[in-house]
Amino acid sequence: MGDETAVRYVPEGIEEGDEEVYPNLLYIKPDGRAVRLDPPRVPANSDFLNGVASKDVDIDTENGLWGRIYLPESVAKKGPDVKVPVLVFFHGGGFCLLPPDSLIFTCFCEDAARVSEVVVISISYRLTPEHRLPAAYDDAFTATLWLQKQAELQAKGEGGEPWLTKHANFSKCFVIGESAGANIVHHLGVQLAKTDPNPLSIRGLILLVPFFGEEERTDSEQLDGAGDDLVPLSVFNRFWELALPIGANRDHPYSNVTELPLSKVLVVLGTKDPLYGRQIEYSNALRRAGRNHQLLEVPEGGHGFRFIPEFASEVRRVEQAIRAFIHEDNDSA
């Protein structure tokens, strides 16, 4: 039986009366200001620690956008004559949480670079509620234009970011996102279908537990106790309230998506994710539209299965699926 006299922990800088959106990470003051508590963060490391080096680069100083490049040692040893695919990563966090150098995203990017033998670029974006959507979508497109410029500089032999110039194959670029980051990837894919970023070529999109929404509930969202220990359904709802334009609800096309990307797509989801029904609907829409897409399901996995030790073998299976998705067309143009 719990101790009914236990005192609720209140982090430093947080006062009684502040709304706890996500414990120990995000609080909203009565005047609407967001207060974020710093998670464990990892500095860039130019040495090959655990087989991967990293460095930070500015993308758009006016809006504070930056990225972190991850270079696997196995790729560096091949020399500048061997170029490898580029994997662009957009992190999760409900559009309102966490920077790219958070420990959980650093580990993901290092693993992706090492397992898939690619150059990974983790991109920052402006967070809500200070910068409501479409700010994050605009930032993703800005990052794509920055990559396009890097590709142009490489093609002309005019320099550019050294690691990318030496090792990046810009004709084989893939974009991956997790949760809210996967939502960003979807919208970026739709926008890129109307744009030609040549000589940058986006060959595929990877959506991990994508974050979509709608006012009408799916079966998975109506289950008793829908959600998991990491992200309860009520938190998903609050994330959308903080992210969508003021006055909009979850039927807005930012959450209840209608257009589909043209690129090939890999969708990864957990069967116990409360968003599972909505993610399956998205996958089915891709199939009905005749898109080149793959679906990978993690049995019994929740929205945050990647952070649960019991799913370590499934995480490795997902890593191998991502590698295969990236390299399956190595012999094509």
C-alpha cells in the first residue's frame, strides 16, 4: 500500500499551480509560458568514440537551427573516394520537448550510423508552444535546402561542410523521424513531392511510430488505459493542443493528414501503441494509393518501445530493417 503522506516532488523552478505536461521535462506556467527542464545531453565528439564521431553545424542562425553530423569510423576509413547514403533524422517529443543532443537521440543516431554505415544528420527545429506548427515543418524544409546547397558545393568542388563533402552521397538521401519527428518527415515528404531539390535526391522516408491525430477516436485509442507508461493518451492530446495553430483541433491536416508523399516509405509501429489504429490507416492509405511502402510491426510494442529493455531484440530488428531499406537499391541509379 502506498504512502499517502508522501510529498510530491516539485523540480527546481517549478511552482505549485504550474501545469505538468510531461513529468520532469515540460511545465506550462499559468501565463502560458513553457518551462523545460534539461534532460541528459551529450556533447559532440570529434573522436571515434564507440566507432562514431560527431560534430555540430549551423543551418539557420536566424532561427537557431543547427544539426549534428554522425560519421561512423567504418565509413571514414574508406576514404573520400567512397560516398555513402545520408540519413536525416528528426527527433520526437510531441513537437515541444527535447533538443537533438539529448542522450536518447544521440544513442539512436550513433547506432543508426554504425549499423547502417551512413552519415547521419540530426536536425533541430523550433519547439511549441512558442513556435506552433508549421514552424517545425518550415525548419525541416530549411534544413533540406541547406543539404541541397551542400550537394551543390560538393558537385562543383567548391568545398562545403568537410565531412559531407568527403563522405556523403547526396543522390541517396533518406529522411527518418520518430513520433512527432515522423509527422515532420511525412509533411516534408509531401512538400518535396512538389519541389526538385536536385542534386539532392530524397530516396525514401522512414516513419517510426508516427504521431498523427483526429477528433474521432480509433479503436486502439478507445481501449481502457490507452497509452503506456511513457506516453499516456492524455499527454498525446495535450501535445496537439500545444502544437496546432490556436483555435485548431485534431482534425487539422497537420495532425489528420490527407496528402501522401510520393517517396517510398517504411512505417514502423508497435501493436500496443494507442496510435496503432491511426498508423495502420496511414499505411493502408499508402497501399491503396499504390505507393512503394513497407510496414514493420513490433508485437506488443507501445509508442516508446525503443526505450524499454525488454524490446532490445525488436530494436535490433528495426535497425536491420532500416539498413536494408536504405541499401536495397544500391545497384540502381
